[in-house]
Amino acid sequence: MNPKTTADAGKKSLFPKLNPLLRYLDDLGEPADLPTLRRLLEDLDVTREDLAPACLFETDAYQRNLIKETPWYELVCLCWGSGQRTPIHDHEGSSCAFLVVEGDAAETRFKHTPSGLVVPVETKVRNPGFVCASSEADIHQVANTQPQGSDLITLHIYSPQLRHFNVYSMDTPTACDPNTVRCHAEVKVSKLSSNGS
Ligand SMILES: [Fe+2]
């Protein structure tokens, strides 16, 4: 058995409730269909306990815990303490769908203006079980705005793999064309080993 197969087997046994989703994702030879991702996430019945090996928090920022990836997707468990949030960002080249597993996620959507500034359009609180799907050009920010001690856990799929995204500021005009936005941020993830440690 080669190392990749061993790792795959280990990860599937770590997260048995994700198997229907992983079967679809592992067969991808092209970017995933966003409505299909939405449906698969809506069909999942997962709790924090089901994702326990991937529920790792950090005190200084939200934590991205990579469950599995191929060139066509990455499946990541994001863990947020109270007051932690993403920058305002898009998903350059990747579609994104996520499921709220535990806690309430505050999602703010933004739009470009002729000035080059991005402005918020709306903020909605997403409760457990809610699935959000967005295309690569959508600009948003996700935050845990709950009181101290209240965790937020979300399960994200990016397809294809998310390697960069564009970051926006409400204070500084950015180009209206997302392809010419000035700032890129590296995506940092915590990779789980095959035994979940
Ligand atoms: Fe995002």
C-alpha cells in the first residue's frame, strides 16, 4: 500500500460521516459544481464531535484545519473563537461552499463601487445547518461575533484548491476589476496527519 492510500484510508476513518462528500470530491477531474456542493453539505449530519480531530483553535486568529485535498478541491474545518474573523476577501479562482457546524457565523457581503472602495451590502447571521455557497468573485467577511466562550465551527470546501485570495480594505480604494486588486494573502492551513494528531 503506498503512502497516499494509507493516508486516505486513515482520514476517511477519522471522519466517517464525511464519506459521501469525499466520494464526490475524490472523483472530481474539474472544478466542482456549486449547486452539487451545496446539496452535499446540506445532506451532511455532522457535529463538532464528528469533526473532533479537525477542531483545533488558536488564541490569536481563526484556524484553518485541512482535512483533505486534491488539485480539484480542499476540505477544511475552520475554528473561530469569539471575536475572530477573516479579512474582507474573495476566492480568486475557486468556488466556496461552507456549512455552519456549531455556533453562529456572521457573514458580511461587500460590493465594488465606482470609487474603488468596497462597501458592505448586508450582514446575515448563519445558524448551525446553514449552507453558504459563493462563486470566486464574491467578496465577503466571516466572523464569530458571539460572546466570549462561544465557539464557531464551519466546514468549507474550495474547488479547485484555494491557494490565494484577494484582500480588500474598507479604508483604501481598490481596483474595481477584481483581477487587478493590489493585495494577495497566502492561505495558511494546519494539516492533519493521517492519524489525526
Ligand atoms: Fe471566504
